[in-house]
Amino acid sequence: MVKLIWENKKNNTPKLEDIKKFHSNFFKSFEHLTHTGNTRRRTTNNSTFWMNKLFWGDNLEVLYFLLNNLKEKIDLIYIDPPFFSGTNYQIKIKENDKIYESIAYYDHWNRDLDSYLQMLYERITIFKLMLAETGLIFIHSDWHANHYIRLILDEIFGEKRFVNNIIWYYYNKYSAGKKTLPRAHDTILVYSNSNNFTFNQIRIPREKPRKQLMREMVSGVLKNVKDKDGHVKYRIVTDKKMDDVWKIPCMQPASKEWTGFPTQKHHKLLERIIQLGSNEGDLVADFFCGSGTSLIVAEKLKRRWIGCDISEYSIYLTRNRILDYQKRIQNYNPFEILTNLSETRSKIVDSGFFEKKFSITRKK
Ligand SMILES: C[S@@+](CC[C@H](N)C(=O)[O-])C[C@H]1O[C@@H](n2cnc3c(N)ncnc32)[C@H](O)[C@@H]1O
């Protein structure tokens, strides 16, 4: 079997007993958002019923924490991690009259591909343990590193568990390049945990209706349908089975769904992913959730969800997007926000950061 090697590659996953010992109390709920949509309670949630969860912290810590209770319980994992793009994504924050700048997230890596791959390797190793037997994982990336990620997935999941290499073709993004063709697609690699995975075929509208021969099964053989004069019959079809090239635009600032987060993905992309690989009531997780697109879609499609991000701006956007959506549809599905309340994080929470009204825009 072909394996990808990099300097200092190691499988650092601690033993499950150690994970239980050191990580079972690592995260605490600091906010429960219940049926009124804004009831804020600082509490530890010891209840046994399911509540959707948004984690603020490093996803490796979150994965260790969740391994205690949710091993093999997640039905669909989608991740849209940093792509090794060599850029740190900046944002401008406007709060009343004050405008300041911050980093939405880091993707520079000082050109150190080895540490980028090691970061993903450690997390993908745990994703495999978290995924249900019938589960699917969708890993979003682009030309910077997708060729390496596929080999990592082959190693961890097994090359036989490869399901699809989805091409997201975004036709509306300007891409300069004097000596390259304009780059207009991302890649979403799909792997399963067994042969018995959830997979809902989706039909999508055709660009133009098409005349198609009518066929029917006669004694186990597919035959053309003919009229009484022996002429083959046709029908007009307006939809088709969705294939692995998805033509969906990039989010544009003019869209009403736009949050200002630099690499916000289109909700239509997430709708397809979540519909394809899960059913109502299933548990969907995104451990690099950014502005929370996947979680909003999971909420709309009546899936349970877990989200995670390391940045307070992502947690701010995700929290408030979910609350706005719930207010719009008047359905306050409870969720909780959890973190490891360090001194810095306590200060942020105590300053009322998550309830503030500010607007975020991408800094060009
Ligand atoms: C490409 S963005 C995700 C965008 C998201 N799909 C959306 O639609 O808005 C990647 C996110 O991963 C987060 N991230 C990077 N490293 C992380 C880590 N170790 N733990 C948790 N989140 C991380 C970043 O803060 C950033 O918000």
C-alpha cells in the first residue's frame, strides 16, 4: 500500500483510558440557549437528553472530550479546514463607532507542510473512531493539499472506503493567473466507515428539459416502450441523478446569507452534503465550523449537530446565525455552548462579547 510520509510523522493518539482520565471534564457548558432563545445560564449540564452543542476550543481537545461518550455515534462529519493557502484571513469588526481588525483564522503555516499534514492526520485518526458504522466523512480542500489528504484518508479509512471525489465548481469567483488556468473548483473527498453507509440519491433540475426514451422492465429485461403502431415512446425529463460535479456559486457579499466571514461556504453545498449522507434525527458534526453554515443547514434539515471552532468570532457568528434562524421560524431548539474557561476566555464571556451587536466584514 502507498503511504504518505513526512518528517516527524507520528500517531500521537493517547490511549483511550488516558483520554477518559484527562479529558472527560475538560469542557463545560457556559451558555444554554433554551426555548426563549436568549436565556443565558452558566451551568454544567448533567442532563442525559440530547442538546445540540457548539464548542469553542481546539478541535483535538474537543474530539478527545467527545470520545468519552460519542465513540462511533456521529453519522456524518463534514470539515472545511484551513487549506494550507499561505494566507491569514483578516476581518474588520465594526462595533458602534469603533472599527478594528482581527484575524478570522490562520492558514499561513510558515510554509511548513509537515505540521499542516500532522495537524490533519491527528484529527482524521479520531474522526474515524467517532464515525458510526453507517457514517460518512466529507473533507473539503483544494489544490494546495488535496492530493496529500487523499493519501491520509486512504491510510486511515482504507482505500476501499473511498466513496467519491466531489468537485465543487464555483463559476462566479474571479481567479487571476497569468500562466495558469483560472482555478474554479474545490474538492470534497468522501469516505465511509463500512460498506453499509447511509447514501440518499438526490435528483437535481436539468439546465434544459430533455427528451428521453421511455423504458420498462419486461421479464427482467429493460425494453423500450412502444405505442400501438410500434413507434418508440418518449418522455420529457426535467431532472437528473446528481453526479459528482456540483455547480454551485461562491457566497457573494450581496447574498442575504452572507456573514462577512472570509471563506463562508454556500448553504446549497451543505444542503446537498447533509441530505446525501444523513437522515432526520442523525448526528452531524463540523469541527472547523467557521461561520456555522453546516450547523444552520443541519438545524434546518432536522439533524442533531455538534459544531466546533477555535475562534471567538466564529462562535459569535455561529451562535447568532442560529438564534436569528430560530427566531425567524419561531422554533427555539435548545443548544449549548461549551468551552474550557481559561482566564482569557472567561474575560471574553464576562464582557458580554457573544451578545454584542457588531458587524464583521472580510478585509480585502
Ligand atoms: C475554512 S474555515 C470554515 C468555514 C466554514 N465552512 C463556513 O462556511 O463558514 C476554517 C475554520 O477552522 C477553524 N480552525 C482552524 N484550526 C482549528 C482548530 N485546531 N480547532 C478548531 N477550529 C479550527 C478556523 O478558526 C476557521 O474558522
